[in-house]
Amino acid sequence: MKFKDILKSLILPRWMVKYKSMSIIIAICIFVISSFIIALPPSQNKTLNEQDILNNYNFNVLSEFPNTAIVNNVIKQIVDKECAVVDGKELKCGQMEAVDNFETDFSFVEDGITKNIHFVIDLFDIKKVYLEDEKIYYDVEKRFNIEKIPYQENHENYLIVFYSDALYFQAHPFAIDSLNINHKGHKLVPTTKKIFYQDSINNFQLLISDPANDGYLLGEYLLEQIIIGNQNTMKLRFFTYSFIIGVCFTAITILILWVFFHRDGKFKRFSEYYNIGAIASIPVTLVFFVLLWFFPKLLDFYIFVFSLYYLIVISTINNDEQLV
């Protein structure tokens, strides 16, 4: 088959008809591969994912840790616990028990705002907590809210928790948004980020070579880890989301159009509609593959464009008098 003919069979409805009887397994494979293809551009867009963090006022505090004796000494206490992720999934600390906890904090002033940083190491039995046989020591919803931590003028509170299974960061206590407070043009709104070590930051470790003098660098390290973890988490979300769109939603669209058209249309069997849908998805996927490198948010519109194009294809085929 000439390239020109192949191109026509992917674009022109009349030429797509030849694929109506192909194996439905091939059609399913086309949809699965298409879902993978449209997920690639946004999942690889490191700049977008990084800017989501760096341009967020609530994460700036991590790059503002001052190089002072107080800050370095507090962070040295944390580093001295010898905490690192083991087997790529669980945080363990050489100077703490398997189930243990530790809290410390420091404050500093930046642009007239006092920023209070509260650190927690909360080690627990992951299996027992997941099965709800045990509870974690530091429940953020119960302990990091404006009832437990009342707002003080020109103060901001931040929480960093090193759980056994995840790194947790929170800017501002829960419910503070109800007070409608603005600092430097930014409304104080609880902002959270939980990064699981497994598959996201599986080499995480609380290590500073000279914490007594360079402990403040932990802030930059945590910011870096949050960015990396967020990128890896977003990759998984993009691939999951694209699979739902490219495989599940497309099947639902085809099923709906089959219900409406199969009685009076040229095709009767669902497999025929599904096969034509798979071929119709190819040009849509290729166009989106290009556009998504520049406009990642267009992924939300994939199913709408596919549905419209597929409707046009089916309507054209059904109204073509030369097709039997």
C-alpha cells in the first residue's frame, strides 16, 4: 500500500471503511498505544512541573532558610538522626527506634514576616498503619490547624514531616483561609504536598556533610526533592489520566454513537464502530502529540476533539451513497 493511500485511510472516512473488519485486538492496541503517546509530552515537561513549585509563594520558604547558628543547630539535630530511605520505600533512622517520633523547630524573619518552621520525624509500622491497626503520631489535620496554632500578625507557619512512607510539606495551618489574611499580596491558604518515597524520591536522605555550618542547605534540598517527587508523581497521573481518556472514554463515546447509529447506519456490529474509532483516533493522537509539547493542558480536550471527529467520520460514512 502506497504512503498516499495509507494517509487517505487515516483521514478520509470512505477509506477508513476497509478497516471495519480488522481484529478488535488490533483496535484495542491502537487505543492503548495512543493513550501512551498523548501522555508523553506533558509527562516530560519538567519546566512546567518545576515552575508550579518555584512560582508558588508557599514553597519559597524552603529557599529562604538563613545561614545562622540557630537554624544550623536545629537542622543538625535532624541530620544526626541518620534518616534515609531504605529499599526505596521506607524512611528509617539509625538513631531512632523503628516506631518513634521527634519534633523541633526554628523561626526566622524574611521581609518583615516571621516564618516558623516546624519539623517532625514520625516513624511508624507502615503495614499496621495502612491496615488501621495503629495510628500515626502526627495527624496533620488534628494538630496543624488554626485552633492548635492560632494566627499571629505577620507570622507564617510551615510544617515539614518526615513520615515513614512519605515527605510531607504544608504551608499555613488548616482553616487559615477563613481569616482572609494577605502577606505580600498573597492570601494565606493551606497548601500541602505529600511525596511518597516509593517510585518518587526513593533515594531520599537527610544528609548534610557539615550540618553545624551548612545545615540551612537542607531547605534547598527539600525543595529539590519536592520538585523531583512532584515530577514523578505527575508522570504517573498523566499516564493514568491519558489511559482513562484514550481507552475508557473513547470506548464510551463509541458505544454511545453505536447505540444511536447502528440501526439505520452502514455498520451494525459494535466491533465495526470500534475499529473505525481506532483508526479515527490516529490522526487526532498525532496532532495532539505535537501540540501537547507546547500546551500540556490541551490533554483535557482530547476526548472532545476525538468525539467530534469520530462523529463526523461516522456521519460521513452513513451519508455516503456510494458505500453499501
